[in-house]
Amino acid sequence: GEDVEQSLFLSVREGDSSVINCTYTDSSSTYLYWYKQEPGAGLQLLTYIFSNMDMKQDQRLTVLLNKKDKHLSLRIADTQTGDSAIYFCALGPHRDSSYKLIFGSGTRLLVRP
Amino acid sequence: KAGVTQTPRYLIKTRGQQVTLSCSPISGHRSVSWYQQTPGQGLQFLFEYFSETQRNKGNFPGRFSGRQFSNSRSEMNVSTLELGDSALYLCASSLGGQDEQFFGPGTRLTVL
């Protein structure tokens, strides 16, 4: 089945850029998502990229997709303390009409003042 | 436009009981999916409904069931609760299932 992997933890200084990485095994997803989860909250959709794109920029967020290496990244420019949260990459739905999302284990981002 | 709402936000039950969770999707969205989030297993897909029909089911026992009503609101039911069912249950809505999925705040279920 599909496997999505993320590093568990990232610590950056306020004002620096953060890069959160995600690797996956199955290439049949239509969308690749980034979600943010703050303590005690649900998942907030940050951004997404279509599987036929290489890059998407949305204000402070840049998503890069390397289909050859099956690697997805999220860059947050000028990281703020409010960006501290867990970030999940998610893939889906699949072109076989399965409607589920497959999530990575999440990367905890800590922003130091 | 109001977001996805889930009720209740918190629940405490004992082993052997049953529980029903509710999800109201974003207006106009017809697909509702349910996920279980635990520290050990992460986010796991439970099932997805569209126009009152279950289209996909994850790898969960039959104690987990759901349904969708004609107004797209969805409920999930867990019978004969076990300690391991303690989790955050999240629902997500989308227009048709193969587009952006927006999540609700979740229902935190604790089984004692």
C-alpha cells in the first residue's frame, strides 16, 4: 500500500525559513496536500499541489514536488512563532477513484524566538 | 461560509458502551469522510460517504459504522467500545470527494 514518510521534528529560529519534507511510494494521487494541526485542534488545509505541477507559491508558502524522486516539500518563509504546530502531508484521492487521503506521521515544527 | 462542524467536541464513555458522533459538512459539499487520529497509528481513514452512499471503507472492524443523510450531514457510530477506540475523530467534507478536503475540529473520545 501507499507509504508516506516525514521527519518527526524540526526546530528553527523566528524569521528563518522552514523546510518540511515528505516522501511517498505511490504516484497515483491526484492532489498532494499540506495540513497544519495546532494543539487540541483539527486539521487546517494550508495548501495543495496538483500531481502534474512542480511548484506552487502561496504567500509565505512554497510547495515543491519532485515526481521522479517522489518527494514533496513545504517551505515557510519568515517563520513566526505562530507557525509552531504539527504539519502533515497527505496524498489522494487516487485515480482508481478511492476517495481517502493517506497521511504522513506529521512533522512537529518548533519556532524559537 | 461556515466550516465543518462536529458534535460533540468531547466525550467520555466506558468500555462496552456505544457512541454516535455527528458531522455537518460545508454547505454545498456532498462528500463526507471520517478519520481516526491516535498517537500510535496517526491518521487512519474510516469511511467516505457521498449522496447517502458509502463509497470507501478503511480497515476497521464492523463495530465502526456510519451513515449520511439527505442533507449531507453524517454520523458515525462505534459499538461495544474498547479502550483502544480512544482517539480524536475527524471528519472532512469536499464537493465531490476528489477535490480539496476541509476538516472539522474533531471529537475527542475517551474510553475508560
